[in-house]
Amino acid sequence: MTYQVAVAGASGYAGGEVLRMLADHPQLEVAAAGAHSQAGEPITAVHPHLTAYADRRFCENAPERLAGADLVVMTLPHGQSAALAAELPTGTKIVDLGADHRLDDAAAWEAYYGGPHAGSWTYGLPELPGQREAIAASDRVAATGCYAVSVTLALRPLVESGLAEADDVVVVAASGTSGAGNSPKKRLLATEVMGSMSPYKTGAHQHVPEIKQATGATGVSMTPLLAPMPRGIIATVTAKPAAAATAADVRDVLAKAYDGEHFVHLLPEGAWPATGATYGTNAAHLQGGVDLDSGRIIVVSAVDNLGKGAAGQVVQCANLMLGLPEATGLTVNGVAP
């Protein structure tokens, strides 16, 4: 059986990656590809690599153009999804890649995003305990933030197992420039980015409350970095151990948490994640250890911010919501060099 999918915000980087993955999906077809300022333009004028859509044009991000699809994907700027979702028929299956419905705490939303809280939907990270079943039973799913999925996969098992203290977590994570979207910004020009790394949103990144909600951590200090690469996230997560821990203890906790998971890979002992190995995939690569000097637990996580951090997660959730095998249309095999 084939299902029709409408994509709102398909002209952005994440929307384009959703279109790319759907083009090769055996049971999902794109019924509509919505855009704002690019509405009416050929899809390949914005995404020249998507030749499967050479005869297609963007439509408007209008509810009447999206309604009727079996599932709607929203890849819109934060704060825009809730209004559009409210105009779609009740019962329409939606996966929202924006932040509008991720947070349970209205105060956290207002503090980090501003404006009224639109309410929470089922959180779209299938690898969390019980979440796969909840996603499959839901019509409305809020996909994760890109940093949040990388950090959560690294941190959740440590807190849940009691290996790490929940109130002393430090994250330093670097993202490729596609994480900032495709709107023209001086700080994202090649001349500003190439050969340089810089922090941003230091001490107040919007994914911190999401990470705390998803992991059970109570104190998270996060420093995001802009890296001179187009895509990928690598997150170094350190935490104070609840008691003296060894590298074997850390690896054992991660191995048990992700035993049998198709998209989360604990690398062999001594091998550490690299962003390039995850490009174009829905995979997350993890490795854990203990700092020799401080005794702190270290877990490093790498994902493609447009894959497992965005479009891949959307397709994974869509598969579950439509009753399809979870891995359909997704790959764990990267592109190299």
C-alpha cells in the first residue's frame, strides 16, 4: 500500500532532505511540497539535486493544499506549526519538525522561545523507553531537535541507570551550518565560517529544556559550536558519576540501552564517533569512557543533523504512525569520503 505525504516548508534544508528520503521510499509518495516565498517555483530550482521532482513545483503552505494527505510533515520555523496544524482536519496524522509541541512545560517554552505555549504532542524519539509504541498510536508527533537527539541518546541511559548524577551534566556540541537554515546571514557566509569555529547561544540554547525533559537530567550546561562543515553534529557529553565508574561500566550501560536498536550504534572499544560516518543516514554513533583525571563519564555522539537529527527522524516516526516497518526507506550506511 502507498501513502500520500504532504510536506510544509519543503524549500528549506530539512524539508529538502525529507523530499530526498521520500523519493526513495517504497510506500510513501509526496502529494504536495509546500513553500512560502518559493511557492510556484520548480522544486529543482531550490533543490537541484532532487531530479526525481524535476516536473514538480512548490505549492503554498496552505491547509487546503495539505489536507487530504495520509500524513503531513511540517518543517517550518519555530512558532509557525501550531497555527497551521489547527487548520488541518481533526485526525490528520502530523509529524512536526518544529519546536512548537516538543515541551511539556509552558514556562520552559516561554523562557526559551517566547510567546504562548501550543501544548505538547507525543515526543518523536522512538529509541526512548515506551516511545515507539506511543508514536505508533498517535496522530500528532513532535520530532526532536537536532542537538537534542544527539545529546539525549548519549545521556538518557546514564541518568536512567543511575550511573551518572542528574544535576551535573556538561555538553559541548558542534553543528554544521545547515542547522541554522538557509536564510542568508552574514555569520554563515563561507568567508566567515571556513577555517573558524565559534560558540553561539551560549548558556541559553533552546534544546536544553528538551534534553532535560527527555533524559531526566536536572542540570545541563550546554555550549553549542558552529563548525566549518555543511552538516553533522558531534556532541561530547560529560557527567559526574554517582559512584566510581569505569569505561566498561559506561559501555555496558549504553550496550544494554540500545541492544537490538537498528539506528543506534555503539562503536567498538577504542573507536570514537565522527560526523562524516553518519552523513546521509538515520544513524547515531556512540562511544563512552571515563576521564582519567576527573573521573567524569564521557559519551560522544555523532549524527547527521539533517538525518537522525531531522528528516530521518521524521520518516522513522511516519513509518511507525502508518503501520510500516520502522526502517523502511532509511539507511545506516553513510557516504564517504
